Amino acid sequence: MLSQIEDQFPQAQDIYYLNHAAVSPWPKCTSEAVCQFAKENTFKGAQRYPAWLKEERSLRENLRKLINADSTDEIALAKNTSEALSIIAYGIIWQEGDEVIISNQEFPSNRIVWESLSQFGVKVIVVDIQTDDPVEAINKHLNKNSKLVSVSSVQYANGLLIDLEDLSRKCKNNHTLLCIDAIQSLGAIPFDQQQVCADFIVADGHKWLMSAEGLALLYINKRHIQSLKLHQFGWHMVEDKGNYNSLEWRPANNATRFECGSPNMLGIHALNASLNLILEIGVNTIQKQLKQRVNFLINQLKTLHNIEFISKIDVDAVTEISGIVTFRIQNIDSKQLYQSLMKKGVICANRGGGIRFSPHFYTTEQSLMNATTILSSIIQSK
């Protein structure tokens, strides 16, 4: 299996890719699926459209398996995480005085959409989760006005991993909805909706799912499919979508009611190819290998002079580690350091006040050692 995995990631020899928390490279199987789809379009157009629809159904089933949802009826396809969050935010019926709770570490997509609800008298409560118990920090702010908690499963800047099952219990005890932005965990960390019992789950496919930008999971618990208001309308979101001559219509009974128009077939082929690989390997296996890579990386970085870790690094339990390691070097500007690393082929990000490294499960130890060596040489030259 290891050799097969290596074959799937034939990356250029002059780069060390540590930026999966931003945009991931594709595995070889995904590239091949997209190339084959492009050839079909070029030479035969939509002759095999029924087969494309079968691919779409396969993707919905794979997404269901990925999060262990009850049914594909709860799976919608959105263009991106922000659109998915907007469908949720503007589908809920709000009352003046309602509160939405988020953390102080959220990516802007999981902040701006909720702040935009101020027009309805909704208040956004921002909780500092840089504590020993982030869930309890959120719990302290739950009250009778708390309509919804929206939190990332893993925080983008420092890799902080949230105990979603504990948070879900506390939300349910307060009759508060739970929305999870899982973009920084799906594909790298197991997710079990049967245990988490979230109301909504969103995640684009271009990070740890190793696919293209422009296609995202939108999970809506069956309890809410009929109650969320619709704001987009078109031929694809109706119950009888194949009956083009009918002058009467009604929204579909499942989550496709939130998909107003034609599906992103190119993105569907790409994401499904990546998911087929992920599910074949197994997310538990991926998480185990990712933990090994991250621990190896941390040990390499610890040898550097004047390094300060922004991410929590002293963890042993496999459930407590994500794929993100963020750090700073004393007396060196992180933006300049980031630019120097990128010029040397270490593909990373400038996030959270430092340098963010985010390898994936397939990243080799040699690649991590080479990246650390380059980092060390840059530090010594400053």
C-alpha cells in the first residue's frame, strides 16, 4: 500500500509541499479522472451524461460515508464553504435578540456570514478559546438566546482541534443548533456524525480532501431540510427536475432543494476520485500516518534555535492532533521568513502570527527533513 500511495503523489522534486491546510495537490487518480472527463467533453460532448449522473450519485454516497451520515438525502453540493454557510445562515428564521456563538480563531468565512445577520437583530458572541478547555469556554456563553454555535473542527491558524462530541452535548442541553466547518479535518481526521450529531456540516474539497476548489459538502440534518428558508431557485432544486414541460413545481424533499442549478460535473469527477482513494486507504489509517508525520516534523523543528510553537505540540493521543504546526522564530519577521521559504521551494503559509506547516499523511520524512534544513539555513543567514 505504501508504494501505491507514493505513486499517487509524484510531486516535483524541487518543492516540499507543506500547505495542505490551504490548497492541496491532487493525487494522480484525481488528475487522471479530470483528464478523462476533459477528453470525453472534447470528443463526445455530453453523450455519456447518464454516466456523469451516476458519478454524482457516487460522490454523494462517498460524502455520506465520509461523515457517517444517515442518508444521501442529507447531502447537498455547494460551490464552496462560504456558500454553504450562507445557505444555512439565511435559511434559519431569526428573532431579534438571537445569538450566534463563534470562536475568536475562526477563518473569515465562518465569521462574516454570521456578522451579516445584524440586520435581523442577531448578535454574534466571539469566545476566546485559547484555553485549556475550549468547549467549556463556549459553554459558559450558552444561554436562552443562543440560537446557534458555529465552530471549525480544526482551527486554521494553529491547528487547535475541538472536541465536537462534548460541544454537541452541551449545545443540545441548551437547545442550541450546532454548525461545524469541517474543512480542516475531513480527509485527515475521522468524523462520525452518529456520535457528533451536528445540525449542519460544511467543507470545501480543496484542502485535506485533496481535490479542486469550487465544490463543497453541505450536510443538513434531516430535521432541518424542510424548515430552512430557500433563497435560490432554479430547475435543479425541484422535486420533478426531469419534467421540463410542467408548469407546476415544488422543492425537492431532500437536500438537493438547496442546489438551484446545474451541478459542477468537473468538480464532481475530481472530488469523487479523491474520495475513492481516501476511503480505500481509510481515514483512520490516514490519521495515524499523519500523526506520525506531524510528530516527526515537530521533533525536527525542536532542533532549531529560537523557535516558538504557536500550535499545541505536546500531545500523545491520536485524537488530539491535527495536520497543522504553526511556529515563529524569535527576532525574525514571519512574513519575510515565509517569503524566503517559498522562494526555496518550501510551500507553506503565513498564518496565525507565524509560519504554518501542514503536511499530509503521504508526505515523506525526507521531505520534512529537507524543509527543516532549508528553514535552518534561512534562519542562520538572517
